[in-house]
Amino acid sequence: MSVAEPMGDTTAAPTRSRRRERRPERRAGAAAPAYITRRIPTYELLGEEALARIEDTADRILEEIGIDFRGGDDRAIELWREAGAEVDDERVRFPRGLVRQVLSTAPAEFVHHARNPARSVRIGGDAVVFAPAYGSPFVMDLDQGRRYGTMDDFRNFVKLAYASPWLHHSGGTVCEPTDVAVNKRHLDMVYAHIRHSDKAYLGSVTAEERAEDSVEMTRILFGAGFLESNCAIMGNFNVNSPLVWDATMTQGIRAYARANQGTIIVPFILGGAMGPVTNAGAIAQAHAETLVGCALSQLERPGAPTIYGNFLSSMSLRSGSPTFGTPEPALGSLVVGQLARRAGLPLRCSGAFTTSKLPDAQSMMESVTSMHAAVQCGANYILHAAGFLDGLLSMSYEKFVLDADFCGALHTYLAGVTVDDTTLALDAFREVGPGNHFFGCAHTMANYETAFWDSELSDNTTFEQWSEAGGEDSMVRANKRWKRILAEVEDPPIDPAVDEALRDFVTRRKGSMPDAWY
Amino acid sequence: MSVAEPMGDTTAAPTRSRRRERRPERRAGAAAPAYITRRIPTYELLGEEALARIEDTADRILEEIGIDFRGGDDRAIELWREAGAEVDDERVRFPRGLVRQVLSTAPAEFVHHARNPARSVRIGGDAVVFAPAYGSPFVMDLDQGRRYGTMDDFRNFVKLAYASPWLHHSGGTVCEPTDVAVNKRHLDMVYAHIRHSDKAYLGSVTAEERAEDSVEMTRILFGAGFLESNCAIMGNFNVNSPLVWDATMTQGIRAYARANQGTIIVPFILGGAMGPVTNAGAIAQAHAETLVGCALSQLERPGAPTIYGNFLSSMSLRSGSPTFGTPEPALGSLVVGQLARRAGLPLRCSGAFTTSKLPDAQSMMESVTSMHAAVQCGANYILHAAGFLDGLLSMSYEKFVLDADFCGALHTYLAGVTVDDTTLALDAFREVGPGNHFFGCAHTMANYETAFWDSELSDNTTFEQWSEAGGEDSMVRANKRWKRILAEVEDPPIDPAVDEALRDFVTRRKGSMPDAWY
């Protein structure tokens, strides 16, 4: 398999042109860039003094309070002891500077390879990668409402992400396929990502052997030697906040790192529950927890790719429920972006979060707030960019295509404002003059095809046109759209020998153990 | 009437506390700040070189091409001639530096007084003021659909803005009251703002005498001498882009400035129609058009308050319709914010724009994109912050309360992240330790009431709770909410003598002319 450089967007913002319109839906992905190269600055919320205070608080948490490594991953604790940490049973305390020193081997940027080299993504620096939501036990659509996710749903979301020109990555557990045994579903999930998409994907993290299976399937796909020096799969690992790393997670981190594959390290802090109710404290805690997880990957294998992840949320005082897409985590993302850059690590940030149970006004108010923060803070890998409803518990077919459409808009947003002779258009003003219109002028004719983002889901027609066409809510249009995409999408080609080897592996592994449902 | 300093939010972000919950809806406004004092930095999109190129292009447009003053406002042209501009019939060309020199008398910041001094708003600097949408001929609600706006609708929207703790200003033409004669409706509109609200308001701009009537009613309200040295009313003036100022507008600008009252100067550029299809050129044009309008106010009366306004939009290549809430105008707002600061003028930016015909997912995707840009770019006065649907043509009751709720969230967003000993919460970590929760810890108990934004319209309950409560879309909840607010809101008190004088003025002016309907 080729190790070509990934094809980011290095020329112009991908904007819908008339030419695009004639292409069938399933080909839409073909013309899109493999990822976005941001051309707008990050939004710098805090100054040096405030950032240094947050970092100092994280250092003090690590030094004075420490982190528990629970569940029996003795090797993880041993690695920290060898590195110079103070170990007191499960509790590990980190002398000031130790974690940053361990992290010095982590790459600031790396390539996450896809089986189609044209879809490999760059992670870090100015690159921005959008991936679907991850981990919902339920799925929803307007026809059937909410029900447990199945392997059919899983394949559908992989196909929807493959068909979208605005999602660069296939994600991981796009929904929980609850109709497959817990100890075997990772095999079907990884196979589905490989077979129904040619974009890069995440593997399992729920047990060390499942992480190893995920890596092994990727080895079969890419060839044995490729993974030794290239990242072709990543795992997404959650801290058990506050200040606890569970053995399942640390064993998984070490399994991916051991194979030189990527780890994404993500605290999961609902303020007031797993962290302080105040933003600055929750951010300091997240910083401490993340750095320790990223550093563990370096203790296992220096130089293994690792991503600084972030997941902050807030809480409703009225309902006692977690809230998402609110201002506090949006601000938190902006600060976390600054901290990740200062730590020299690629950043994963929160995506299209909402507590709404329908793809309605609330859902997009919250999701857009969260997504704006994610792209403005400089996140490189944005998991959960499409699909969530119901406080992360449900993956919605309609929300998925609404979010994917908004990811398209963000391609244009991240392209920024180009200021040059062409865009300043002084000749157009000379040609048109006061009081006339620009419709037919030379500048318009030369530039209109790439001028504006044109959503395929938004309705910009007049009230009368819209009424005559049925007066549909955007969630109804989204319902039609995902059905059309699924009806038209075709699997990308795959080498039959590789496909057979993957199927053999899955069959063999499934046959080696009884079903477990917990 | 007192000339007290307005009461901006100078302490803490207004967050829903339990205490707030017990207050009746109509009192909600009482506790809210008169305006927001931003505590987050502006989002600086472009660097010095790019900004200087845009400014240079604006200068060249003004110098080489010039602006037409059409419709017979000879005095406006004469003022420019006296100032040193080159006048060729209607065309005025501006030697480089002239406009900026004229603008040197414009205040960078001023107070826009409300009849209730506690509601006076600061315009400029770090102050942010939210005002309702302006100018729709139609109104919409879920019960009756779309129809022409009436004076009853107008009063309803004034009351809804008065009742909202998150809208700081009463706006102007909150909808067109099409059941009142065109030449008389300004009298009813200004009276409605004064009678049903105690927040600051905008007056008429559709004819010089209507501008003068609006100012005169404000003089009756505040007392004759007050307006000589204080701003108590403003007018919102549109450029007839590209590069044309109509006499109706320039006469209105001069009428407000003559009375030392505020002018908001706003180009209305749909890229590809009234300006170039490329963002940089449209911004340069807007900059030129705005500066000339602001400067005209200074020629009429040096020192009169004037606001740098902005309205950029894009176009759908598929439908040929204007689009709103898209990435290009959001980026444009960020640049315009930089230009306004460099010009030393307060800024008005675009608000909650959308082309959607329902308060659905599309509507908030677009409105939130636009509003984020408005607050991030440093806008001081955000007109159209609540109510629009249908590409500015309709004022929606449901969208109004959804937008107002999002304005509440933006109060918290603009308060930023406070980093101090309390918020860093190191003691809380010491108390709670790894693996425990923060629910009952001392830090949580001391801080939870002001910790998080808690929307009154968003549903954060579980899927089961939400289903049991009826499974409502957020637009249905919004429908119930505006009806409850209107049922509960009470007019603020007013001095009966002032009220009678205002009614007399309206009756006299209405009696002085026959109805005109165009």
C-alpha cells in the first residue's frame, strides 16, 4: 500500500459549483479534499498569565493529589515508577515537569492513513478532520423513533459518512450494534469501516484483546510492515474522571501505542459531577488527566502518535441533567485549544452536541455553538461532528445529514477571507459604477461558481415556492436526503484477497469464544 | 429625567439561579443588566497587511469612482463640497484622507438613553447591546402561519422584547404595521415603544418629517433640553448599494444628527448583486459606503453619535436567492469588526439571520452562525438579534423567543472564563480526590447557583421524561412560551402628563395630513 502524502485542501475552499450539481450523490466524496487546511487563525481567549495559572493548577493536581490507576494494570504503574513518578499503591503522583518531559517524544503532527491513499488525513498543525459521532446505544429516525442500534444501523452510518464530501473520517463506534455480542461486535465494526468505506477509522478500546484485534485487522488490510512506521488506526480512550485511569483504558492505550498506532485521550467531565462547577478548574483537571494519558503512550512506545482530547460539559440546575452545546464548554474548548498548542500536541475537541430529542431548532442551536468552538479553538480531529441527539445517547439519521451539511459550511468558514487583486475587485467597481448591479459583470462571471457556500439541505427559496413545494421543516428534508443517499451509495472496491483474509480473521476470532452480552 | 450612567454588567454573568425561577416571567427583565460588558477578546481574522489593502481599496473606490447622492438632497452635496470633496453633479469623489478627517469628531462611545435610566445602554467599546429584528412586512406564528404585520403585532413584539431579560433595546420597526397609513405609522410605532417598554428605541427614517416627528416625540418624553447633549433616539439608515446614497436617507441622517441624535449607517450588500461576489471586495465597498454615511452626520453636526453598520450576505447559485447565516457573511463580520475598530467607531453587525420559513433546525443553524460572528467581531449594537425568519421578510413569534433565549446564552459566552483561586478550585480537588464526585463538595455548594447557563427553552430531560411530557419540538415549546409571556407582561408605568402630551402630539400630527398608503 502506498505511503503517499495525504491530499489536504491546499488550494481553494470546496464550494458547490454547478459542475458538482450534475454529479450523482454517491460520487460527491470524490471531489472533496481528504481534510481541511485551516486558513483562519485560532481564537485566542486567554492571555499568558491566565493560561500559566491553569497549567500550574494542573501541575499541582498531578504533584499533590495525583491520579489513581485502578483495575490492575500493574505495567502502567510500573512504567510511571520507572519514569520517576511517586507510586503509593494505585495512586501515582507526578513531580513537576515529569509529564511534559515524557511527552517530548510525542509527534506534533502525523498522518492517519486510509486504505485509499487519497483519503489519508493529516492530524495536527493546520489540518482539520471531521468524523461522525461515537458511542450511542440508540438510533433515531423520523419514521421509527428511538430504538437500540443494530449492525444494520452501524453499516448505514458508515455508508452515510463515506458518501459525505464533508466528513473526512469514518469514525469508530458510530452506534452500538446491540444485536451482536459485546465481545464480538468490534470485529464486525472494524470490518464494516473497511468494507463500506475507504476513509480512515477508529478501532475498539473496550478490552485489550479487542484493541489488538482491531490493530490486527488493520495489519491485514495494510500489510504487516506498514503499521511499524505508519498510523493506520486509532483508539479513543476516556479518563474515568476525576483523576482515575482504569486498567481497561490504560491497557488499550498501551496496545495501540505498542503497535505504533494512534491514541486519543479524552477526559469526560460534567462540571459539578466529575469535576468542579467552575470552568477554569474543570479545564485544569482535564489538562492534567489528558497529559498523563498521552504520556503513558510515550512510556509504552516513544514517538507513538497521540492526541490531546477534550470533553467538557455543563449541567442544568433545573433538571439536574447534563447540558451540551452551552456557552461554558464552548469557552472551555477555546482555552483547551490554547493549552494543547502550548503542549505541542494535536487536539481533538467536542463536536455537534445537543440534549434535544429531535433534529429541531434546539439541536442546531447547541450543535452549531459546539462546532464553532471546535473549529475556532484549533481542533485537528473533531469526533462527534455529525449525528448526535439526546445528550449523546442517540444517533439520528436526520441529524447526521443536517450536521454533515453544516460541516460543509465549515469548509468555507475555515478557508477564511482571501485578500488579493481578484477578490478586492477594484475593476468590477470601475465596470459597474454607482447604482448598477453586479450580476453580469466580468468579475462576477469569472468568480461566481466558487463564490459562495451553497447548502444542499437549506431552503433559500421564497415563501411561496417553499409552500408550494410542501412547506417542509428541515428535518423532513433531512429524512428524504439520508434515504436517497443510502439508496444510491455503492461500496468502494476492495482487493478480494484482502477481503477474504479479513473475513477469515473475523470468523476465526468469533469462533474462538462464546458470546458475551455484558 | 436623570442622566445617570447606564448599568452595564460589570460584575458577573447573569446566570439563571434558583432564585430567578420563582420570579414571574414579566419581572425577568428587572434583574438583568442593561447591556453586556464583554470580557472576551474579539476574534481577529486578518492581519495588518490584508486590512490595509481593504482600506486602500475603499479609499480608491471613494477617490476614483465616488458615490452618487441621488434624489435631490442638495444640502448633503453642498456639505461635501464645502468639506473639500470633488462634486460632479450627483457624483461626489473624496480625496484620500478626507472622510477619515471628517470622522475625527465622531465619538468612539456614547450612551443611548432609555426613559428608565436603569435601562440606558452604552454603545461602543466593550459594551454589547441586543435589539429585536427590524423591518419585516410579514409576521408568522405556528397557529396562523404568515400574514401581513399589524399594529397589534407590533405592540406584541415590543412587549416580548420588554419582557426579555436578554434583549437590551426595543428596536425600531419590529414589524411593519401595515394596517396603519404609511405616512402615519411612525407615530404609532414610536408611541408603542415608549408606552409598552422602558428600553431605548429607534425612530423612523422613511422621510425627513417622520424622522423629525420621532425626535420630537422623544423630546416630549425626555424634556426639551435633554436631547441637546444626550442621545435618546437613533435611526437606522441603509445605503442604496452599490455606491448610492438616496436623499430620503441623507435627509434623515441629517435630521437625526442636527438634533444630536444617533445614526446607524448600514450598507445592504448581497454579494453578486449590489456588490462583488468576492468577500474582500464587498467588504471594501461596505467600508467606503459606511464611512461616507457616518461622516455626513459629522458634517451636519460634529460630535453627533454615529454607528458603523454592516450587512453582508451571499447568494445561492441554485435558487438565485439571497442566503443568510452562511459562512461568508460570518467571516465578513469578523473583518468588518476589525475595520470599525481601526476607524474608531462603534459597530452594528448582522444578527439572527436565516432564510428558513420555519423556526426549525435550519433557522438556528444559520442564526447561530450569524450571531456568533456578531458577538465575536466586537459588535456593540446587534440589531436583528431576535425574530427573523424567511430571509428577513417575516417576524416570527416562535423564532423571537428562541433567539432571545440564545441571546441569554451569549451573555454567559461574553463573560468568558474567569481564572482565579475560586474558579481554579484546587481546594475542591483536595477535598474530593480521585474517583469521587463533586456534587456535595464545599466548592460546588458555594458556586453552583451561578455556574452554568440554563436555558428556559431547551429541553435537557431524559428521552423518557421528554416523551412523557408530550415529546415536543422546540418550536412548539416556543409557541407556548410567547403566549405565556404576552399573557403575563404588564406595561411599565409612565408619567400621565407625558403620556397625554405624547398622545396629543400623535393626534395632532395624524390630523394634519390625509392617509397615504405608499
